[in-house]
Amino acid sequence: MIALLDNLLLGASTALSPVNLLWCFAGVLLGTVIGLLPGLGSSTGVAILIPLTLTVEPVTALIMLAGIYYGSQYGGTITSVLLSTPGEAASVVTTLDGYQMARQGRAGAALAIAAIGSFAAAIASLVLLAAVAPPLASVALNFGPPENLAVMVLALVTMVVLATGSKLRAAAMACAGVLLACVGIDAGTGQARYTFGSVELLSGIPYIEVVIGLFAVGEVLHQIRVGAATPIRARFRDLLIRRRDIRDSAGAITRGTAIGFGLGVLPGAGSTLASFMAYGLERRVSANSAQFGRGAIQGVAAPESANNAAANANFIPTLTLGIPGGATTAVLLGALTVYGIQPGPLLFDEQPELVWGLLVSFFIGNVILLVLNLPLAPVFAQLLRIPYGYLYPLILFTSFVGAYAIDNNLFSVWLVLIFGVIGFGMKRFELPMAPLVVGVVIGALFEKALVQSSALLDGNLWLLATEPIAVSILAAALLLITGPALVRRLRNRSTSPEENHV
């Protein structure tokens, strides 16, 4: 404990210098703006701004880039809630209830609980990050392809089991998402498949274009069909968060933080999977489960908390093992090498000032983020007062510009348009979007883990039974599938004797 306090004091002396505080503020502010642009995302924003940091000290540069990372998380939340336009894949789940809250005049409350949940999760996960990074890194090191494969199976099962409506439709959408992720280069043979001769499809179908098309363009087309929605005329005080909202969301924030941190430690799992699984669990355990998808505030609090906790936990494998925890930390890992820093187990001993200065800056940056965005949540919500006839062109413009900015070509714009039409059709026939997005996001990771597991087990996947961690995770997935039916059967057995007696 004493050593930890000494390290935190060392980090505070670095992070609290005027120059580092200024760059931390700049990073958080830029990150929020970047998150507002659909398709840009934290990884692209960090990559674009790395050249601007080459003239400053490495610790200062990393503090700014990390500020962009978690600042963009909240920026994506703003557009997800107000416009049903997720800035990146990790914000997709927030649209399910956040946008419905906005349509009910509670956009300010949704944005405020997202800021509060993100802050609470960030602080809790940072305390864990500072305290248990080395032992957790060693645990994550035990996760090989079989364990990663089991995690992917659990994620798909979770989204199917917890989806609203028909489970068969949800399973079909999840499978469709995995099939979409198969477009590109075969992970096992290196051969092109389902590309139809298109060079652009060799790298696969990017999920950012998919989510922008499904949620943003699809929503606009749907609203045009049913008629323009009436602008929100809620009073300013109605847009403020209530004490009851915070009390109702406390459990969701706690559970989302735990799930996000646990999955964030795993290399490659990333924030997206954490946000989906946190939403699924919350819907299962919440007493308000019937309201999920219709504007439940817990449906915003849980994924936002998981998203930020996972973002912080991603730094554990990045700093201690030199293995990126997600897409953005992969870019930051490249930045470390540009600055001449070698991440790995020796980094904490060789450059403690840099590591602990960076970690303490996370605390400072999240405080700045909360102070900036919590008072502004009702102000952002005023955007919904604008007639939707003016908002629709703005949504389409930002969606297409954001898509074009990803790779600077029109192919991404066409993909967004195509998936916008698909999203419109899914809304028309009430097909669930969340399982499809999960399938697209983790499809490539699932295939990679499957190929690697098959190679390790000599083509005999039954040998997964010899991997205790993988078996435990698969058993949890099986329990999710069979559990509800077993519970119903037990309840029927317990009530039938009473009925017969009566």
C-alpha cells in the first residue's frame, strides 16, 4: 500500500504540472469533438493527432492522446442519445434506450447519467488499474485462443438470449452478422472470399460503416416513412437528472463497471463487447427489464459504465505486456514506439514517472470531462427542439462525411447508404439490430480464435474440454440458454401440487 501511495504521489507531481494539465484539457476537449463526428472515433482521432505531439515530452504527449481516447467515448454518447447516431461501435448500445429517453423529453437525464456512470466507472477502474495491474496482466496472459473463443461464444449467446421478441430472429441476425464479418480474407487459408472481385472488400466490411448506416441513416429513412417526429418541447427543468435516476442507476453502474473492467483486461476484447454484455446482464437482472429498449435509464448507465471501465482496463495488457487491449490502445502502442518507449513488464520499473504520471492523468482527465459535460447535458438536449426537417439533412451529412473520413474514399459512403437501407428494412419488419452488430463486431475475432484453437488442438475442438477456463465460460453460455426453461419448469412443478390440492 505504501509503495502504491508513493507511486501515485510521483504520478501526481508529473500530471499536475501546468503544461500537462493544459494538454490533458486539450485532449479531453478534442476527444469530445471527435466523438461527435460519426465514423471518426477515438482510434482515428488519436492516429491523426499523433504528429502534433512529436515536439513535446513523451509523457505530455501520452496524456493528451489518452484524453482524446476517453473524451471521444462521451462525445459518441451525445450523438447516440440525441440523434441515434453512434460515433463508434462502443456507443451502439446506448442508442437503444438513450434515444428513446430523448424522444420522451429526457435527453438531459440520459446524457447526465452517462457522464456520471462514465466518471464513476473510470475512477473505480483506475483504482483497480493502479492497484492490480501486474497480477491481472498475468491472468490475462493465460487467455489463449480457446479461452478467447469461449468468450466470443458467450457474447453471441448473451445477445441472442437477452434480445427482445423472437429468439429465433435474434439468432438469425447474430448469424447474419458473423457471415458479414466473413467477407474479406480467409483467416485460415489467406484466400479472398465473398468479395466478388472488389478490392475494397478484401479488408472486410468495417463495422463503423455498418453501425452508422443501420442506426443513423436507417433511423432517418424510418422517420421519413412514418412522418417527421415532433420536436421535443420539454421544459429545461425536465431535462435535468433527478436524484431518483441516480439511485435507480447505482446498481447498473456498479455491474457495468465490473463487467467492463473484467473484459477490458483481455487483449482484443475491447469496449464494444463490454458494453453489449453489460446491457444484456442489466436487462436480465433489472426489475425494470420490460422498459429496456423503451427508455430505461439503466440501459444507458450500464453500457456507458462498462465502456469507460473497459477503456481504462485496456491499458493493463498494453502497458504491462505490450499487447493492445483494443483498437485505440493499438494506436497508442504505436505512439509509444515512436517516442522510443518499449512497453512491457519492465516499463513500470524503468520509467515509473511516465507510467504513473499517465495513470494519474486519467483521474484528472475524467474530472475535467465530468465538469465540462455534466452541466452542459441539458444544453446539448436543446438540440432536440430543432424541427426534424432540419435535423435529418444534418444527420445524413455528418454520417456521410464521417464515413468518407474513415478511408477518404466513396466506397465507405456507399456502404453506409446500403446498410441504411438494410436498417430501414429491419425497422420495418421489427428485426433486432443489436445481435447483428455484435456478430459483425466480433465475427472476425471469433473466426481468428476458432482457427487458432483448431490449430492448437490439432483440428479436434472436442479437446476444448481439457481447457478449464474455456469450459467454465462455455458452461456459463449453456446455462444462459437452458436456465430460463429450467427455472420455468421448476416453478411449474412447485405450483402444480398446490393447484391439484385446490
